[in-house]
Amino acid sequence: MAHDLRELFKKEREEKRHNLKKGHEARFLAKLDEQLPTTLPMKKAFTWWLQVAASVVVVLGLSVYIFLGFSDGIEPDENITVVDRQDSDGEEQTISLGDLSPDLKKIETYYTTNINLQLSDLEIDPDNKELMDSYMDRLAELDAEYHRLNAELNEFGPNDQTIEALIKNLQLRLQLLQKLKTKLNQLKSSKNEQETSNIV
């Protein structure tokens, strides 16, 4: 009584052959053509044009970006004029390094604050007067140069060379004061050593 089910199904498949009715494929294709239109509907045509327009916008945007990126290397016209250089009272306004940008304002404030701090820490006495005078003369020269560069900034407008020169001037003044402070400390320590050796 034990029959193999696989054998039974195999025999049944061989005995019954299922054939499709004549013309079944033609009827199926006709119904398929009725359900699926051959032309694009209006919505798909619109999205296709939208995709084309978006692609054109992206290509134009990239080309403008690249063009402007490469044209930044070109030197700007040096004949820059500042239009309104007088205030409401008729007095001529001057611009300084800090007026150009917030970053330059921070730099200018940093250096001027440190320069003033270094100047306030200096102690003048008869022993270091000659050294102080020589450093103060050099500091006065740098200050005059700074004012000349500031006048150039107001006359010709901002440019990289003038801005760099103004910052370098502030750096030099601070370095000069730091050197002066170091020299004064050395002078003071050598004076203390002499006094100590005289006492002993």
C-alpha cells in the first residue's frame, strides 16, 4: 500500500496535458495593449522636461562656479575709489585697519593692546635712560611709518600690500618692546649682581 507520492504526481502530469486554447496569446496581447498606453502621459512628459531643466541649471551653475573660481587669481583693478569719504559735517572720514573687516579689527586690537601694555610696564630710571631713548626713537619711526601706511590706505583704498605692511608694522613694534623689556631685565639683573658682589 505504500505508494511513492512523487511517482503518482509524475504519472498524473503525463496523463493530463493542459493546453491553452487557440488564440490565447493574441487575446492576451490585445488586452495588454488596451491597459498600457503606448504614448507617455502628460505627467511623465512634464517630469522628463523638469529633469532636463534641472540638469541644465546644474551644468550652468558649475560652469559659473568654476569660472569665478579661476578668475579670483586675476589681480583686481588698482584704481579703487571710495565713494563717500566725508561724513555729514563735511569732515573727511579716515578708515583704519580695523574698519576693513572684523578679523582685521581683532588683529589691530590685539597688537595695540599688547603694545600699550608693554609701554605701561616700562620703568624709566637714570641707568636705563639711554637704552630707553634709543628704543623709543625706533618706536617713533615705526609709529610714523604706520601713520603713513594708514594715509596710503585712505588715499588708494585697501589692498593686500598695505594691509600686510600695517600688520607687520604692529608686529615689529610689539617685538621691539619685548626686546626692550628683555634688555631692561638683563640690565637690572646685572646691576643686582654687581650690588650683591659689592656687598660681599
